[in-house]
Amino acid sequence: MGLLRRFLWPAIWLLVLLAFPLVWDTPFQQRLGTLVLLYAIAASAWNIVGGYAGQVSVGHVVFFGCGAYGALATYTHLGLPPIAGLPLGVAASVAIAAVVGVPTLRLSGHYFSMATIAVAELVRLVVANTEFLGAAVGLSGPTVPRSVLDLSFTSSLPYYYLFLAVLAGTLALTWRMENSRMGYYLRAIKDSERAARSLGAAASRYKMRAYLLSAALTAVAGSMYAIMIGFIDPESGLGILISVKILIMAALGGTGTLFGPLVGAAILVPLEEISNNVFGGGGAGLTFVVYGAVIMLLARFQPGGLLELLGRLRARAAGRGARRAA
Amino acid sequence: MLLEGRDVTVAFGAFRAVDGASVGVREGEVLGLIGPNGAGKSTFFNCLTGDLTPTQGSVHFAGQDVTRLPPEDRAALGIARSFQVPLTFEGMSVLDNVMIGAFLRTAHTGEARERAGAVIERVGLAPFAHASARSLGTPGRKRLEIARALATEPKVLLLDEAMAGLTPTEVRQAIALVRAIHQSGITLVIVEHIMEVIVTLAERVVVFNQGREIANGTPAEVTSEPQVIEAYLGKRAARAMRRGA
């Protein structure tokens, strides 16, 4: 029974994820599923530093942008497939994270959050004025695929499975971290940094590691985005709204939980896409309203996110069941 | 000396919380630090653990100057502590709390869990191993802090008022635990308000008053010193006691 329960549900969910685009097979539905996975990757990456390490970054778009620009700049200037630029984007992300993290992760409170916003906006302005990176116009990917390596497909289906694989890798890495010394230390540091340090946990070093890992994985998400959409400009690659979106998805599902960001993305991405479809161009403004409402409701009623709420309800139901049996 | 502060001064602006104190603990000893509220004993204690860096003076551990080492590096050398107001990791189970300490000596999760389990057994928290730290009362939390510190396999353990807020029965149980820890070969520094604890546990006592060390000796010696009585009870009481004696 225990074994069944342990493997049955994950197997069912995996099957659902694998079968989704084949069952809901209109282009809109497939694209929707693909976008959910893409944002789930980004939100899961954010979760490593924002959730597990408790350091709320509000400028994660800068890493997303590194990945996206890395991919398309590599194509534009070197003529290589965009995916070849992924390591470049990851390297740039890690470098930026190191520069931001060293002075700010030592400080407690909101300094880190504020610094991340400032850096993201700074990078957006610099990129918007750099010809090499397309300035305000942006960069494009290959319009016609030269080979399969360009990963340029008209259907969303190949992207869906590519993103699913990347998400699986991200979650596997997160799971490993969660159950290792680093995961334990991060939880302890989040709870009481002073106590954790007295027990030998080098707080700033572990926070830094989490930040670097998170930055690298966010860059991967950015590259994936650029490869799929085939276009990037300062607004779509470095706009502050993307940071907020990533953060809210993780918070909605539950920060510091493995599947929270995926749950958050599965709720918010369809909401946004549907509202964009129904309300057309005016819908973009509505998305902001929805995000604002989500932030307020979460802060007031459920700071732990939906997964925590679910766990609580389940515990209550189990309690009732036990009482009835007794 | 295993761990010692030399001419330690901690100044907050013009106020000197610790003023040129030189105190050390020998290997295998139980050293008590006492003094009235605000005497500077906790501040001095925090210099030994690395939570504070002294304004002047130095801290040495096993012959090494550790004045500038952060707490995590001192923990690695073998200095462990408890906190006056327990800082247990509230969101974690008792076992996970102790595992944080055990991870200092092993990177392997399974091994850390095993070692933590053994320490929990030793301090008598085994029935609560899987309870959340939040569910423990004050005595449980204090015990958990000691367990966590022991899991780091320290050479010296510094206890900051580990018995404050306990009932007399709980104090006796805690004394038994601390004595067992000492017998296992760990050097102890205890800051304590409760005289009963100091008298039963400490081999040597250092008395702080207004940031200075005013007495140093066995519990019986220091408690009979007029300066100590004066510091605790005031000048008039000290004179009255002398007249009475």
C-alpha cells in the first residue's frame, strides 16, 4: 500500500503531463501547455533561491534575459544554432549573480530584493541602448530552420516535450538539493541564520550557491523561451513584469516546495492567456490586476501557497476520518 | 587554556559592555560565568563564540588566534553554544534540528540522520524525535539546543543560561544532563543566574561586574568575597553581612 501510494501518484501525474498535448491537441491548447512548462521551469529555478534559501529576488528576469539574449546573439552574430548560446547565457547569468550576490547576500532584510530590482532595470536600460544586442528593436532567431539543431518548429508539440524534459531535470536537481546537506542548511538559515551559523553552516556561502544555481537554471528557461518564440527585445526579455510573474507563480503554488512553482504556473499561465484572448490588447492591463489580486490574497490568507493549503485540508480530512473510525 | 579571551573590550559607542576582561577555560574544566544583569558576561560569551568581534583584545582557541573567525568556522574547530532565548529551527522536526548540527562532520544525509538519532537518544528527546520543534516547551527547546550543539562534536560547549525559565525539577534534570556531557570529555563554559547550578556544576567561577572581572576562584571562594556580595546585593547589604558575620 505504501509502495503503491508512493509510486502511483507520481506515475499518474507523469502520464497526464506526457499525454496532455495529445489529448488537448488544438494549437492553442498545445501552446498553452508549453508555456505552462516554460514558466514552471523559470519559477522552479527562482524557487531555489527565493523559496528554499528565503532570499526573495525580484530581478530574476535579468537571468532569463541572459539566457534569451545569449541564444539569439549567438545566432545573429555567429550564425550558430540558438541552443549553442545557452552556455554563454548561463555563464553571463552566473557572473551577474556573483557580482550582485557577494555584497547583498550578507545583508539581511530587503537589501537583496532591492538590489536585484536595480540590477535588472540597469541591465534592461543598457541592453536597450546596445546595438550589438539589437538595442530597442531586439534580436530574431532563424526564420526558416537550417537544420533540426535550430529547434525551430511550427508546432508547439516538440517544444512541449523539450520543456518537459528540462523541467524534469530542474526538479530532479531541486529534489536532490532538498535532501542533501545544502537543502537542510538552507532551511535552517531561513529559520534562524544565527543558530545555523553557530552549528557550522556558512550562511552566506550556501545562499550564494543557491543563488548561482537558480541564476543558471533561469538562464536555461530564458534560452528555451527565445528558441521557441524566435524573438527577444528589452521588454519581453528583461521587463520587470517577467520577474514578478515568476515570483507570483512560485508563491501561489508554494515557495520552498518541489511542485509549488509548477502548480502556480499551471494556474496563472492559462489565466493570462485566456484573458489575453478574450479581452484582446486590453487584456495585458488586466493581467496586472490579476497579479495584484493574487499577491494580496496570498499575503492575507495563505502565505504558504496552495500546496500548503491542500496539505492542511488533507490533514483535516484524515483527522475527521480517524475520528469517525474511532 | 583551551579557549580564552585576552584583554577583551567590547564598546558600543562610549559604553564599554566588556572592559579589558581576560578569562579562559582549561581543557576538561567547567567554568562558570556569573554576575548581575548587564555585567557583560553574555557579551564576553558572544566574543568567545564569534557572534561578536571584540573592539580590542583577542580570542584564542587551542593555541590559535580566532578573533576574526566567524561563528561557522569556530564551530568547525570545535566550539559549540546554546542561546539564552532558544533559537530552535521552528519549522523542522526535532530530528532535523539535530541533523543540522550533525552535518558539520558528515556531508551524507543518511549518516547525519543516524548520528543525530544517537544524540537525541543521549539527551532523552527520543520520544519527540519526529515532533516539530514548535511543539516543544521551554525545557524541551533548551534540551534540543544542547542536542544540536552536541551533534557538532564540540571540544568546548558554551551554555548561555541553559536553565533559565525551568522549574526546580527540570533544573535538576538539566544539571544531570550537563554533568553527563562533562563526563564524556567536553569542556564547558556556563553562564548562569541560578546559583544552585553554578555551585553544583562549576569547578571555577569568574564573576563579572560592570564589564570587568571582579573575582575568580572556586564557587565557595567567590561567594564569600565582599566585592561579589556588593555587586549582587548593593553596598549596604554587604556592610550588614560583614557586621553580622
